[in-house]
Amino acid sequence: QVQLVESGGGLVQAGGSLRLSCAASGRTFSSYTMAWFRQAPGKEREFVAGHSWSGDYITYYADSVKGRFTISRDNAKNTNYLQMNSLKPEDTAVYYCAADRSMVVFMDPKKYDYWGQGTQVTVSS
């Protein structure tokens, strides 16, 4: 069983930065696929970024965040991060951390077994 706890959300002006953290329990964290999703009011949950282990970490980003967001992890701390730069009002959403034991980054949220409670990110114009 894996438990995920997000932190780091908040209110920021457009053009600003935030770093989200996802602390995970579990001894096999390093081999888990980890991802970030977000959900704005009235919209479906969408993939933001993810990375999986296959001899090396393979990373994927949604086109809408490529070049602005960076996903990373510190296996010694069992923590996954999402550095968000050049934030835009359309980035406003609840951000969720997700984990899965597969070695594939799925963009479908239904593929993930474990979820955090979410953290609100609000970007003002």
C-alpha cells in the first residue's frame, strides 16, 4: 500500500512559480511510476507530467506545460516534485499526485492505483 501526501499549492500571480511536493510511503518508491494530474472546476482530470523507471527515468509532459513545468524525484526522501514556472491563469486547478507499479506513464488517470488528496493552485491574472 502506498500513501501520497501533496503540499506546496497556493495563490500566485501570473508569471510566478510554485513547487509542489508529493511525499510517498512504501519501500519500493524508486520503481513506481509517478505522475501529476490536475482538475479544474467543471473539467475532467488531466495529465500534467509523469516519469517511470525502465533502467533510467523516462519523463513525459502534457503539451500545455512543456518547457514550463519540471517533474523530478528524490528517492532518498520518497518524494516527487513538480516545479511550475511561468504560471498562467489557465494552470489554476487542484493538482494531484498519482503512483502506479507499472513501468509505463499512462495519461489515463484510471490506470493509477494510488492518489494523494490534492493541493489547490490558483494563478491570478
